[in-house]
Amino acid sequence: MAEVLLRAALPKTSPWQVTSAGLAAYEGMQASEHAITAVGELGCDLRSHRSHPVTPERIREAEAIVAMTGAHAQQLASRFPDAQDRVHLLRSFDPDVSERADIKDPFCGSLDDYRQCRDFILKAIPGLVRFLKQAEQTAD
């Protein structure tokens, strides 16, 4: 959900390529029906989305790595120490919550669980977009 919602929030001219990958994801799995519905309510489409696992190559290529939970961020930093300074917690971009707040995975939850997850993601996206724009300007 975060991938498609961030992509929708970025300007069409943005140079950022947004992809998602999971620490326990299998290659090629479809998004759940609840995830498709939750983002579909906002006009986004997840029907063609397929899952991808985190790989050393993906980490090497990533300029920014955004984790949903502190445990995920710690795992990424532990498995890929060279990427530690590029790992950020998504909710740290939401000005209304603490830096250590997690977004719980709604896997196997109800549609309302997926909506709540979607809404947490949405609250953090404007701050993430500002962060990416600043990084863009710094790189220029």
C-alpha cells in the first residue's frame, strides 16, 4: 500500500523510483483483497502489484529505505550495515507522532485494519515527500 500511495503523492516529474520489498516476502505474491480495496477507495490500483523480497542488490540501489516498524528498521540495519544511514521509519515523517511509532502489518486482518494502516501511511507521506524533495535538491 505504501508503494502505490507514495507514487500517487509524488509529482509526475519526480525522479524517484518507488518500489517495495519485504523482509519475509515471497517473490510475485498478489496484494490482498483488503489492501486492494483500501487503496482503491482513494483511486489507487494495487491489482497488478506483486511482492518482492529484500535483496542485497535492492538495498545497494536504494537511496532511501523506509521501514514500517522499528523492528524492521533494526533488521535492515543489522543485515545491511552499509545501509544503516539510509533506513528511516515511515511514521517518523508524520509530525503528529513520535519518531519510534510503528505501522502494524494488517496481514490477515479485517478491511478496517487495512484502512487504519492505509491512513497511518497517508499521514506520513507528505513529510516523506518533503524529505525526498530536499534530498533531490541536495543532490543537484
